[in-house]
Amino acid sequence: MPSRTHYWIGALLVFLAAFCFALKGVLIKLAYRYGIDSVSLLTLRMVFALPFYVVIAFRLARTQPPLALRGRDWAWLAVLGITGYYIASFLNFLGLVYITASLERIMLFVYPTFVLLLGVVLYKRRVTALQGIALLLTYSGILLAFLPHLHDENQRDLFLGAFWVILSGLVYAVYLVGSDTMIAKTGAQRYTCYAMVAATVPVVLHCALANGLDLFHFPAPVYGLSLLMAILVTVIPTFMISEGIKRVGSGNASIIASIGPIFTIVLSTSLLDEVISGHQFVGTALVLLGVFLIGWKGRK
């Protein structure tokens, strides 16, 4: 049936996007081995990705009806883009200076719980018993995955790294909650393009203030890794996830995408030689179960 094919193509797109997003922490940790700082790496990623979004935005503008947005709409779109793709991303890059890629991915998956809690605070939605269990499972899993690292002598400033990653998840949740109305006005692909373009401006300004845009003295592998991040971790998955959500719905997409931490654990152990403890495996399972329940409840 065409509808079944339509659904499974969407599910595959979300699955592939989850794999691409899982590469992010690994590529960042690999780049850090060459002595690059967080803001410079983020700037290279955004600058390399920018031409793709600009070209796609122009193509969409030529093939789709013009947008009827007011000045305040454009301003709000810019604020959301800066929130989701500059502030949240920079905090995430900063956290990865201090903690492992596998732990970062597990802790970052706290953002669906923040989305749920923001709905309670902003829209007075009730937390059901099932959602309460999901929250308990998620936070218990994060705590369980976090505890073994307390005794790791090679893990410096663990709490600082965890703080930046969790704050990144909270900021990203704010971005997601605020995006619904704007996506409905612009369409997912246009919204992604405009948001990424808006976010690139403060990233470049930040880098200019931090180091005068001194981006051309790093070893060659840094630029290769940055280009991979721009294409495989930014451009391709953002469009795959938007198309996948359109086909399977946001609830189903969140369930499928929850496979991401598993991908990151496999990649970080094979490429970064990170050691994954039994506590971390169990904690990951609890986090994924909690996210699954939140996504399943949203789908229902």
C-alpha cells in the first residue's frame, strides 16, 4: 500500500537522521584532539553548512508560494534559530570539552522531559501517571550512567561538563516548544534554512570577539572533520528529520530517534576507545525507555 510505503520511508529517514546526529559528539571529540576550541569548531561547522542552507532557501523561495510573514514573525524566527542552533549548540560543544561523547548523548536526551515540563509550566498541561513514570525512568537512567564517572581520574570537571550539556538540552527544549507555530507558517524546510542562517550570524560574531576569527592555523584534519559535521551532522539530518516527522508524526519520530544514544555508544567505543560500564548500559536503557514512553504518550 502506498500509505505503508510512505510511513516506512519516513521511519527510515528518522532512523538515518538519528545515526547522523549520533556522529556529532564523536566528531567533536576527534577534532578536540587537535587543540581547537569550542567556538572555533562551532564556527567552522556553521560556515561550512551555511552555503547549503542558502542555496536550498533560494530554491524553495522560487518553487513555493511567497511567505506572508510580518516583521515580528521574522524577528521571532531569528530568535528561535539563535536559541536552537547557536546557544544550545555552543553549550553542547562546551560540555564535550569535559565529558565523554557517550555520556553527553545520554544526558542530552533529557530534552524530551524538558519539553514535557515546559508544557506543564507554559500551557498548564497535566502530567499523567505514565508520564510521571517516564520522567522517573529517564532521570534515574541519567543518574545511573553518570555515577561511575565520579571515580574516573581521566574525567576532569565532570559536573561542569554535565551542567553545560543539560543546559543545552533545556535551551533546545525551549527552541522546540517555541517552533511549532513558526513551522506551521513557513514549512519545516524553509524554517530550518532561515533558522540556521540566523544562527550563523551570532556564531561568527562570537568567534570574532573570542579570537578575531583566527580560523586558518589548525591542522588539516580539523577542517575535514568540520566539513563532515556540516554535511553529515547538520545539513543532511536536519532535512531528513523534518521530512520524517512529516511522514510518521513527531511522536513516532521521537521514539525512532531515541536509538541515537546506542549509536553514539557503539561509535565512541570503536572510534574514541571510550570504556562503557555496565551502569552506563543500564542507565541508557532506562533513559531510552523513559523517552519511549514520553513519545508513545505524545503519539497516543
